[in-house]
Amino acid sequence: MAETKIDVAAELAALKKMTAKQLRAKYLELFDEESRSGNRRWLFRRCAWRLQALAEGGLSDRARRRAKELARDADIRLRPPRGMNMARPARLPDVTRSARRMTRQHDPRLPMPGSQLTRIYKGHEYVVEVLAEGFEYEGDVYRSLSAVAHAITGSHWNGFLFFNIEPPGKDSE
């Protein structure tokens, strides 16, 4: 049985043009299982790695055995290394008012970083990942939800209204 030669450069170029939904389908094709992630960047990297592994042959049996051996013997660190002080300071130092304004706090209206916001708009589901500093949508990072809503709709929206995010404590009314 003759193996087909994979043109990795052409496949990678095609992957770059794919949407997250298309990348999920490609992931299913390459790994024979569905992806639990809808993150476009992650899907692209995994599919690209798999294509290259198929073209080059992947790891040798010896390398696989050694990797399993190392994983079994790996110590799991339960405490931080010595010298790393992980405790919170008892009191924050005094800072000027302008310096306090510059530090960004997590907006209590938003879910924690790593969460995904979804919205169905005009029959299409849009997924946005909450980052520590912004939001990721289709591989691009935006500073605000309003910017993401503008990218999706082409018109100005309040991002919280677009993604149906209620202010905290609103359910008590």
C-alpha cells in the first residue's frame, strides 16, 4: 500500500485560512476525536503539529518509551520552590491616586480569564475567550467586549449587552 506524501507547507497555508469551526473538523479528521476546545489558535497549533508528525513520522518508539519513563518518574511539586514568597502582603503599600487608577482590576461583571462567552447572532454562534488582558475572538485579541461586538456586527454595541452579561447583584431585583 503506497503512502501519500503530505505537502506540509500547503497544508499549513490552508490551516491559516480556516475558521475555528473548520479547524475543529480538521482536528476530528486528524485525531479521530472531537476537540473540546473552540480556541482557534490552539486548534491551529495542534493540527499543524499533527500534520508535521504524519509527514515526518512522529517520535520513534524509543523516544516514546523514554517520555513515558520520564513522566512516571516526574516529581509533582506540591509547594513552590524555596525563596518564592507566595503569601499575600498584610497591607498594600501607599500609592498615589493616579498609580491606583493605572492598575487594572478584574471586572466583576466578567467571568474569570479562560472562560468563554458565546452569542448566537444572525444564526451563527460566536465564541469569545476571556483573557487576563482583553478578549480573544478568531485568533485576534481585543481590548474590550464592545470591540469584539463591533468586529462581529460591523456596528457599535455595548459589549455587555451584546453578550447578555448582567451586572452582579441584578438578580435580587
